[in-house]
Amino acid sequence: MNAPSNITDPLVLFMPSGKRGRFPKGTTVLDAARELGVYVESVCGGRATCGRCQIVVQEGNFAKHKIVSSNDHISPRGAKEERYERVRGLAEGRRLSCSSTIEGDLVVDVPQDTVINAQVVRKAALDRIIERNPAVQLCYVEVDEPDMHKPLGDLDRLKAMLEKDWGWQDLLVSQHLLPRVQTILRKGNWGVTAAIHRDLATSRPTIIALWPGLHNEAYGLACDIGSTTIAMHLVSLLSGRVVASSGTSNPQIRFGEDLMSRVSYVMMNPDGRQAMTTAVREAINGLLDKVCAEGEVSSDDVLDAVFVGNPIMHHLFLGIDPTELGQAPFALAVSGAVHTWGSEIGLKINEGARVYVLPCIAGHVGADAAAATLSEGPYRQDAMMLLVDVGTNAEIVLGNRARVVAASSPTGPAFEGAEISSGQRAAPGAIERVRIDPETLEPRFRIIGSEKWSDEDGFAEDAGKLGVTGICGSAIIEVVAEMYLSGIISEDGVIDGALAARGHRASSRTAAPRPTCSMKASRASPLPRTMCAPSSLPSRRSMRASSC
């Protein structure tokens, strides 16, 4: 057991959970994680043989948390870690938390690839009726063989046939194809398939890929880079079918949970922008591998990609310093659409593939809001439409064909952890659905990882395996709605303390102000506190977490 901590002990912050605490020097990182309730898997009981407890120490000045983190603030590798690295290998920068001790302030990242109970990212695509008009077209042609009496180059004859058979004029050719054209033509016995890209009517068409013979596979990516999660869909450019979908946590979260803390990290650390750009591009390539594997598609057949994100994610993905977005007047480096090449930003897709990034609307209303507006189309109708995208950064769009206005606000910190005693991101064991009986005030809930409600047979067994670890954003929204529908709170969020007079069951669920009114979500003794939505106004009574 560690000695009680004091204000002089090192401060340790775990990401992406955001949990923090002070621990005496010499405390193992694994013990610190367990004491804070941060899930770090350890199968071998701390003997440094399983390798499941890997962590990464982040270097830099984290101004928001008042922490200067360094690898000098953790103990050097000992004999156990060296043995593990020699036998099984340990990635650069990784440490085993069971064998590493705290020697100073630390920001510790728990890599998601080592976490069995990792955050659950649900990003399925919804089918929509959208006119298919891809920027890439596959064109098969048979090219005349070379003739000594007609000294026209192989590429020039290819262009001539594309104009004759398909009507393409004034074609450009991607530079990477020039050394390969002759080999591809001969391999296909002078029959080849060319991928032609033109995304604007005024643009010159470009040959971006070339295959020998008939090639009938072409795919595109649609990717939303969120502050907390990244979602990706792989789509057939020939049929419009969504072939595969996947999502992952945004690894930038280890540099700061909200947008302003990431801007602050860039300002405080000279290599901060590059580190976050590299992190998000690596995560996107990882997602690309997943969707291609799921759809049984070669990444070389991915010829087009569209990306959206809020302005800071937009800038960091493109390698642009977002510092100006951290202060008024919140100037964007570029607000219009960006046309670039996948190879220019390190994407592991076809070398000639194009990338299109939607325009940003304003300093903190980004390409993601533009994409949602384009999809839902308030500007196409007379009726007023309200479009709300609730994420770590929320965008609100209101309007019709006469006028459309937009605004944004940070919401993720409020919904998923910040100032909520049992708040957490969506992970197995987190409460995700809530219902409250309006007569008895008895709540029932579901947790991620179980399809059963808390009042159904079999739930106790599921909860015993998963635990009830906290409450995630979707459930917080449902809690507030259910409390309003059952009369527990008024329109302005004040809890009715008189509900305790409605009987024993109601009395056992509500408690007198101390200084706030509270409501219990679960009675089971092993379960932690589960519901909390504190009011921002000290004079109000609010719902807060209550010990079970």
C-alpha cells in the first residue's frame, strides 16, 4: 500500500481517460493506474512477462494540466524490462508500467492496442439516396502498337485512344506513371485501364492510375476526423455501395482532451504540431488497413478520399499550425476546399489518388459541419431545419433556403468526464441507456457489452464480468431527458426535492441537499457511482453521483 499522497508528490495524468493523482516517488505506474481506476491490463501479476501493461510517457509542457512531463521522470529500464525487450521485443518509447516507477510529474498514455476494454467507437454508415457522380472514372482502351512509320510515343497514343473512345481531351498524367507506362502497356498486350480524375468541370482531367488489361475495381474513402474519434467508410466508386466501415480513438487526445488544450500544446512545445499531425495520419492509415481488410480490397485500388473535421483537426491533419485558432479573431489558414494528393500527406493508398478536404465555414465551424449541411440540405427547403452535431465539439446549423446560420460549442468535456465524477468515454461497462419509471422513480439501465437491461434476468452475470464502470455521453443525455419526463427536474434543471415524500422507493432514490440534491442509479454494492450531471450554477440543486 502506498503512503498517503501530499502536495509535493509527483502529479501523474493518464490519457486518454484524463484521470490524475499524486503519488509518492517510487510508486509503480501500474499501481498508480489501479488506484485511479485507469484500466491497464496485467495478466502476469506484475512479473513483466505478459507485456499487456505497456504505457508511453509523453514529453512536453502540458500547460492546461500544469505538468512538465519527461522520460527523465520515470525510472530507467530495469532487468525485467530489458529481459522482456530481449525476448519479445518492446516498441520504441514503450515501457512496462509494472516495472516502471514514478520519479516526477508525468503524462502517461495507455496505448489502445494494448487495452482489451478499449473505448468503443460506433460509426456505422446510414444508407442515403445520393446521386452518384464520382470524380474518378475507369476507362478501358486498346492502344495501337508502335509503328516505325508513325513515331508517336506510347503515352501519346494512349491519350489519343482515350480521346477517341471516351472523349477525354487535354489530359494530364501523374508524374509517377511516366516511368511505368511502357511496361504496363506491354504487360496488358496494349489493352489497359486508365483511371481519370476530374472533380471540377473547369479542371483538366488527369490520368492518376493505369493497369494492364481490364480493371474493374475503384474505391473511395470518406473520413471524419473528430476530436475524440475518427470514423472511416470505404465506398465503391462504381456502385456507391459502402463496402466497410470502422472507427478508432483519435490518438491526439494524449496531447489534450479538448481543442484549446491541443492548441496550447502546440504553443508550448516546438515539435507539438508535427507530433499531432503524425499521430492522426498514422491512425488514419491504421483505419485504412482495417476497412481494406474487412472489404477484401487492395489499398492500391483506393483512388479518391474525402476528409472532414473541425477547423483544428482540419489544420493538424494538413500539417498546418493551428495557433491562430486559439485566439481572436480565430483566423483560418485556409477556409476554402483543399485539393491535394494522398502521397503528399502520407496516406497509404494508390500513389496517384487525390484527396479532397471540404471547406471550413468559420473559425470554429469546420468542414464536418459543412458536410452535414451538404448532406441534410436545409438550404434546399422552405421549412426551417435545426441540425445539431453533438461531439467533443458541437456544431449547430439553423436555416432554410432563405438563410442559414451556424455556431459551435465545446461539449465533449461536459458529456464524457469533465466535472462529472463518474463520467467516462464509451467503453465496456459504461452505462449507455437509461429509463426511469415515472411512478416509482426506479431507474433501469444498460451497459456497453450487454444487451440486457438492469432489471432483466442475466444482467447481474454480465455486470459481474464487465463491471459498471461509469456513465458515458449518450446515457447522460438520456438521464436528463428521463428525469425531465418523470418530473424529477424542471425545465431549468432544478431537482424537485419534494419527491422524497412520494414513498419509500422514491425516498431511497433521492437525498436531501448536501449541498446538492442527488439520485442513485444503482444499489448493487460492487458497482461504483454511476450518474452525475452537475449544474454550472452553484445556487441550483443538481443531480450528482451518489455512493451505492
